[in-house]
Amino acid sequence: MKRYALPLLAATLLLGSCNQNPPATEQSAPAGDVKAPEAGAADASEAAPGVSGSTPTEAPAAAAAAKPVEMAFRFEPMKSSDGGPARTMAYLVLSGGESREIDLGPFAGKPDQVDAAEAKRANFPGSMVLGFRSYDPNSGTSNDLAVLPSTGGHVRIVQRRLEEGADKQPEFQTSRELSVPAGAELRAAPVKPEPAPKKK
């Protein structure tokens, strides 16, 4: 009986050693498989509000377009204390996207704003927004001024002096640059008619 018990015991032990696989719940995932996301992982992968990938309602509002800037000249007669020729202070008035007044300096007589036809005849810059010409009859010279759009949120003020009887017209020279809101549309404001003189 003993000689049968030993082989039987050995076979039982051999079968037990071959069945040592861990339970299915403890097996690791095969290489290359992607684990399913844990609860809450989907929430963590969503884009935060205000950054790329967020919903339209969460995205920041687009920057508002710059308002148009209207430009006009204002002329103010200067009082002469020594009885000399009449002079006028000229100002560039900006309104719309911003409001301010730029002192352009004194000019002889009363400057006249030029329209498109006059500007073309007098060879004003073709890109100008508005311009004027002042004439001094005592010296026979004219002073021309024009306002031009420039780059990088700026406008240029250019001027030239014309001597009467000169063979060649001088080129306009930049006298100064002014900053305006970037991307703003520059417009010439309608010329306001001068008030009628009061009746005595």
C-alpha cells in the first residue's frame, strides 16, 4: 500500500505546482493595452475656461475694433501788438477714437483748407487726409501743411515753404509725428461754415 501512496503523493504535488497562476482580478494588463481612464479623468482633460479649446461661451470676447478718428483744423486769429501783418494760430483737432488738440504754430494771414481738386493742382501728397495753405502777401511766400497717415498707429504732419516765382516746388518735409489708436480709420471732418457776421 505504501508503494502506491508515494507515487500518488508526488503526482498530487506536481499538479499543485503547475496551477500557480494568480486570480484573474490580480493579473496585470498585457503590454500595449491602454487602461481605461479612471473616474474624473475626463474632467481633468477638459480645457480650462479662457484658454484654447474652451467653449465659445468661455472664450474671451474679441478686442473691439478701434473707433474712427476724425481730424479737422481750427484757426484762431492772433492779436498783433506791433501793427505787423495778420497771423493765425492753427490747430489740428482729433475726435472720435480720442479727443485732443495739437498746436501747429502761427501762420501768415488766414490759412485756407484745400479740397481734393486744389490739392492735386498744388501737388499736395496724394495720401493726405487734409491740408491747408497760407499766403503772406508781404513776402510772396506760401506755407503748405498736410496730414498723412503713417504706419504703426501714427500720423505725419508735413510742411513746405513756396517762394513766389521759384522755378521748382520744394518737397514736403516731415515736421512731426502723432500717435493715434492702432488700426483706427482716419477721416477728415466736414468743414464747418464760418458764422455769419452779426448785424449791428
